[in-house]
Amino acid sequence: MTPKLLLDALIPLMADLSREMHDSERYRRLLDTLRMLFPCDAAALLRLDGEVLVPLAINGLSSDTLGRRFRVSEHPRFRILLSNVPPTRFPANSSLPDPYDGLVEAHSGELHVHDCMGCQITMNGRPWGLLTLDALGAGRFDSVDTASLQAFASLAAATVNVAERIHDLAETSEQERQRAEAYRLAANQSRRELIGQSPAHKKMMKEIRLAGPSNMTVLITGETGVGKELVANAIHAASPRARKPIISLNCAALPETLVESELFGHVRGAFSGAVSDRRGKFELADGGTLFLDEVGELSLAVQAKLLRVLQSGQIQRVGSDEEHKVDVRVIAATNRNLEEEVRQGRYRSDFYHRLSVYPLLAPPLRERGHDILLISGFFLEENRFRLGLLSLRLATDAQEVLLGYRWPGNVRELEHVIARTALKALAKQPERPRILTLAAEDFDLVNEVKPLISEQEEQIQSELDLQNGSSLRDAVSAYERRLISASLARNGGNVASTARELGIDRANLNRMAKRLGLK
């Protein structure tokens, strides 16, 4: 590679350093240039997060790679790259397992003989992450000038540095800086995270960032299995209370006679079996957050006592006359339509309004598009480790099946389906493979796929309705009815959330619903 060719390729990237653009676009351009300069079939930019490498951008690798988290201790090639500052090239016949086995788009199966090299990215004298290059043919990197790759890695470090500095400048207050640090610490404590890039996911994350720093009570609504507890943890991690505990209670898992004791605690002798004093969830969560899951299952009597605590912050242990002051933020979650429960007299109106100061909808998986593949990548990596495989991947037809299925059980169902399918597919193998590829036929979802009606099909149907004798007003009303009904369903019947999604005033929405005959 001539110095002029290298310089001509790097000048646009250097110009990008002074431009405002999204991190993903900045990293995409970086890898495009890398593949233009060096003869590789796949490239990746990975950030070191503790003991885990997180893919930030990929080129030539399957899309589920972005959802994977590579533990450095399990991948000797990554460990070697992180221990060497200069670029490192592995022999074509190296016996070390390749982390990208089965993930290179132009190749299926195990990468027995190929060229592989990488370079550490250093920030402030410490390893920040890696640039990796893979070529399907042996000897493809014979002509690579390691000094040129080292220069490119320096530019990559500058690109990352610019992206991170822009992000830091956006954090204009000390409170926001503390919130970001608390979120980072919380993320390191848990392997589960909210993964996604879809508009629905980004909207939810925006709501989390907005609600987190406040002290408002949040009511998370959504279907079973969408990850409402993960959302609650993210809200807590984004709050000033992040260094204090988040205490969880599943309100549906306890008999009504024990709910009060779990929430408020009890004193010795308060009831049969109370052999000692016991603190309740509110006391345990003092200074932090209390997460009430399945809050729609609480009885009216317990709702009344919880309402008093939310109003005054005073709790009283079962069997005691003494009151305790607690400072607790409550986050609640339910898959029920609590507004309808209030109308039916099964839920207290005053308690519902205390809970839903900030309503937040967790979207169903079927509305999150290609997030399905990113989340699948996370579960595939979990099961690869659990089953002791070198690689666990999805065939193209399997990806199509997952994208086409409606996922009534949402993310929880996806997790169980991948775990079950991987186990069954492994059992079918005559010999234990190093790489296991899950095909469409391995999944038991093929006959359950229910394709969604596209907007274009809805438009065609509206036009057919009009041609079949409907007036323009009738066709418009039918479209409005479908649009509002779909939004109400997505928001669990919550009128306020539906009005926000549709961009109209709540009173106007009520008038429209009445005119259209919607309850």
C-alpha cells in the first residue's frame, strides 16, 4: 500500500472528526475504509467493557453478532490481541478457536484455514477495545504493512475519542454525569441488558432517560414477557438512587394474607409463625427503589394501605402501632388494563392515579423488527456457553422464521425457544459439533407464523372498501377506527399513552373514540 493511497483513504475519516454525526454512522465509515485498505472479508470494532468485548460495528459478519457479548476469558485470540499493543497476526493453521466461527457472512461452518489479525485500540494508555480483520483465504494478509494498520488503529482511537467527547459534552449537568456513572455501574453488575435499535426500542429508552432522574412513580405497562423488570432496573440505574438497592416484589406470587407482611414487615407474635421481628420491602428499599411487579393483582384492601404509604411515606409493621418514615421510589408493572379495572370497580381510582404519575409502555417484540435478531444473538451466546459449543448460529432461513413469528410470549418466549431449540438440535447430532447452526426446520414456529398486514396492504384494503360502495367519510372513519384501536392495543388500553403516541390531545381522542363507537 502506497503512502498516497493510505492518505487519500484517511483524509475523509479525518474530515469526519470535525463533523456531527451519529456514532453508528461514524463507526460504519471507519470499517468501510478499513476493508477498502486491507484485503479482508470481515471486520469488527469491539469495545472492552470490564471482562467482556461488546461489538459496536461490524462489516461482513452476521447481524446477530451485534447482540453478542464475548467474554475475553473464553476467547484466547481476543486475549492475545488485548495483551499486545502492535498488530498481531495469527498463523493460518493456528489451533486457537476463532470467535467468529460461523459468523462470517460469506462462509458457513468452521473457519479451518484463513487469515486473521487484529489490533488493540488504546485510549489514555489503556486498552479501549479491538479492531479485528478476517480473510477467508490463507496468506491474504502477507502484503499488509503492520505500520499502516497501526496508523489506522490510531485514527480509530481518535474517532472513538471524538465520539465519546461529543457524548460527554451532551451531559451538561453534574446530575446527568452521576446518572451515567450509576447506569454504567449497574450495567456491570448484571449481564442482562436492554438490547435493540428499532424505533419502538429507542422511544422506550428515551422515556427511561426522561423518567429516570425524576422521583416520579412509574407504571410500566406491556404484555407478558416484554421485559418490564429490565425496564424498571434501567429506570433505577438512571436515577440518583442508583447506588441504593432496588427491591422487587411479585405481587401475584404471594397469598393475600402475606402481602402486607412482605410490604411493611411484622413484629414478633403478629400472627402464627411470626417468631421474630421482620423488616418489609419498604424498609429494605429505604433510600432506593421498590419494584412492584404484577401490581394489578393487589386486593382493594392492600391498595388502600399502599395508597397511604405513597401519600405520606409512613409505614407500619403488621402487629405494631409504631410508624416508620421511609424514602422510597415506587416503580410498578402490570400486563392488565388498569383503567378498565377501575371502570369495573376492581381497582381503586385514587391508587391507580398515584401509580401512573409517569406511564411507560414496554413495546411487544413483534413491533421491534430486527431487534429480534439482536436479542437472539444475546441468547445464542448465552446458550453457546451453557452447552459448551465453539459457536451457535442461525441459518438465514431460521432468521426469517424468527422475524416472521408474532411472539405472543415476547422476549421471554424468544429466550425459551432458542434454549429449547439449541438443546434439541444438539441432541440430533451424531457427534458433538464445535459449531451448531440452527435451521428453520429446527424451530417449532414454522406453522405458527402469522404475517403482519403491511401498511401498503391496509391502503389497498381501504381503496377496495371505497370502491365497494363506501363513501369517503366512511373509508376515513374506518381507517381512523383501525388506527386508534391498534394504538390502544399497543398501549394496553391506556388513553393518555395512546393520545401521546398519536400526537393528539386526550380530550380530542375521547371525542373521536365516542364518534367512532370505540369504548
